[in-house]
Amino acid sequence: MNTKLSKTAAVLAFLIGAMAIFAGGQVLLGKAMDYYVIDWVPIYNFILGLISAGFTAVVIWKGSKIAMPAAWATFASHTTIMLILQTAYRDVVASDSIKAMTVRMITWVIILALMFVQARQDRRSLD
């Protein structure tokens, strides 16, 4: 069974998670930003980064049965936060936060697409 696509998805999940850990961690450690920071956003970024890099990437890499639900949950979480930022915080959210969340969402769509194609290939190889 060829798992190149799922391994690529796992690496992407780890990288995007590590980036969120770094970004959220910098603010949590006191780095001053050039824009207003909504208090809970760095905490969200840090926690979801830990989950993405430390859990979701691992279950994708291992080909676990919970990999697809975990990836969907991560994507849904980012999408929900984006909707909250675009509605409740529209007037105060930094454009950098919107850009970062957009990059995360696009990356998770790519991860999900890779996983879906891998799953289809796996099913076809069983036939």
C-alpha cells in the first residue's frame, strides 16, 4: 500500500501546527505586536497548534481510523473561529490574524484532499 499522500498530509499538519505554536507562543510570551491582539486568539492558536502537530499529524502519519475525523475537526475549528472573527470581531481583528487563519484553512483543505485521494487509492487497491 502506497502512503505518500497521507504522509505528505501528516507533514503539512505538523508544519501548520508548528507555525501556530510559534505564532501563538510569541504573543503569549509577551512579544509586542504592531496591531491589536484579541486576548483569546493567541491561546487558541497555541492550543490548536499543539493539537495539530502533536495529535492530528501523528494519527494521520500512522493511518489511524480517527485520522480523517481529527482532520475534519481541526478544519471545522479553524472555520468556526474565522466566522467568529469575521462577524463578532470584524471591526477589531487584525488583518494578519485573518491572513493566518486563511492560510490554516487552505492548508487543511489540502490535507483533507490528500487524505481523501489516499483513501480512494487504498480502496481501489483492495478491489
